[in-house]
Amino acid sequence: MRMDYDTFMMLHDKVRLDIEKQDTYQRSSISSELRLAITLSFLATGDSYRSLEYLTRVSASTISLLVPHVCQAVYSHLQPEYMKVPCTEDDWKKIADEFRNKWNFPNAIGAIDGKHIEIEAPPNAGSYYFNYKGTHSIVLLALADAECNFLFIDVGCNGRMSDGGIFKNSTLYRELYEDLLNISSDEHLPNCVKPVPYVILGDDAFALSKNLLIPFPRSKFLSAKQKVFNYRLCRAR
């Protein structure tokens, strides 16, 4: 990932007050520009703190403290603007129109899935982070629109939990089932007698509900229409 200077300074201006430190009589502090540059380098390359120590002449122990702090500042400033959960009927309908036009799937307001991020098991963690893939991980659960942009994330849950379990413990689930998201009312589709709700598209790790649609269970006895439905849902998701 490469970032031009103007973009870097625009981001720096947003987070500077949150990440800069005061100089002391004993030594000068690490500048806010260097703090941000180290963090972006870590995120873009995946280099270890020890490797970044040689590149920046900042100790690995200091980098291990500043990276989470700068990440939190970046998230706090950019999330409301770039990863905002839609809050009006028009916002949801715009996403549904994109799913219909781009993926030929009507009344879809997002696709949800979980991603296991492999980690080294923390000391004394036992099997707490051990997942069904045979590795230790934390889970990123994300809701995305038709253009693959994140609308909501929940990250950090241990890998033992299923995607459905993580979803049920998320703020998105609570707001969805308490009708706090202002999702549009059910709408008639062509050749449908009853109005159809707007839905999030998931896989079989999630529970079927009014606003969450999953494929038919895998079986050799599925009808042709059911197989076509599964294909179209999975393609859109």
C-alpha cells in the first residue's frame, strides 16, 4: 500500500492532537508524524516491531505501545465518515439498489461474514482462541455493501465462537432486532403476492430470520429452483 504525502498529512491533521506527546527536560518526544508513519508502515507491510525498530530507530517496546494508540485514534476519527452504518431508509434502499443492479439480488442491504485472523496463542490461553481450522485466531465479523465496502465490523472475539454466536453478541444484532436501524418496510417484488422484507445475506453459520437470509441446507434433494436460489445468494454474498 502506498500513500501520497497530501493524503498522509490530511490523516495526520485529523489525529495529531490525539497522538502527539509533549517534550520533557530529559528528552524530546517522538513526533506525531513519525508515530503515524510507523503505524501505517506496520499496517501496510505486516513487519514485526523488531524489524520496524531497525528501520525507524524507535525501540520495539515503544512501537508496541504507540501502534495500538494511533490505531484507536485513526479509527475514532475515520469510522464515522468512512464506515458508518446506514441510519435512514434512503441509505438502506441505495444499498439494496446496488445489490439489485450489480449482483441481480433484490432487497439485499448487506452481506455478512466472519474472517479468522491467525495469531500466536497468548500465554496461559489454553484452547480459548483455538478454532475449527486447527489454529488460534481472533475473528473479524463484517457487514459489507454491494461494492465490498465495510458498513460495520466487530473484531477481537476469540476463534472458538461461531460467526452466528459473534453476531448475536454484536451491537448490530441488537439494533437490527430492536428495529433501531430504520430499515425500509417490506416491499413487493415482481410476481410476489406478499411483500418481501429487506435482508442481510449470510451463510449457514447464521440463523435464518426475517432480516437475515441464508441458503437452503446442503442436500442432494434440493430442487432446481432451490439450487438456483443458493447460487444467486452465494454469488451476491
